[in-house]
Amino acid sequence: RHVHHGWLGIRGKNLGRSGFQPAGVLVTKVVPGSAAGEAGLRVGDIVTSVDFQPVDSLVGLLGHLYGLQAGQQVLIGVDRGTTDLFYRAVLQQSRPAAALAG
């Protein structure tokens, strides 16, 4: 039986802590129609947590998502400018060629 890993549908790059800016994953692309897009994530957001577990790198984000399956719901913590936001996303079936991060 094939397990379909959950897919968020973003591309991003590591962003280290700097002044008031948190460490996390800077969203550089949101794939249209993806779980991230449907949830409301935007280019420029900084993903800082998944289900309240801190995320400080792309590898960390992928690690959080790897054990999850398509259809599972996750809470994505985002820093958007001066606002901390949380988005509920329903992970989709993985599309390896479509996105780098989960």
C-alpha cells in the first residue's frame, strides 16, 4: 500500500533570526490551488510553526510534514509583517515536481 505524504504547496528559503524578525521559512511561492493557497498563505509570509512546533528551516518544515498524510489538517503559524497569524491547512497528496516544501 502506497502512503501519500501530505503536501503543503509552497516554495521557500531559510530565514535566520534578525532583530525582531523570527527565524523560519520565507515563502517565495504559493502553488495555486495548493493546501497553502487554499488556507491563505502568501508570498512573503514567514512560516514559524506547524501545529505549534517551531520551524526554523526548510528541512525542519519538511520534517514536520513528512509524517503526515494527505487529508490531515495542520495549523501553520505565520509571521506576516507585524502580525502573527495561524492558518488551518488540509494537506493534499504530494506532487514532488510541483513544490519544494512539502
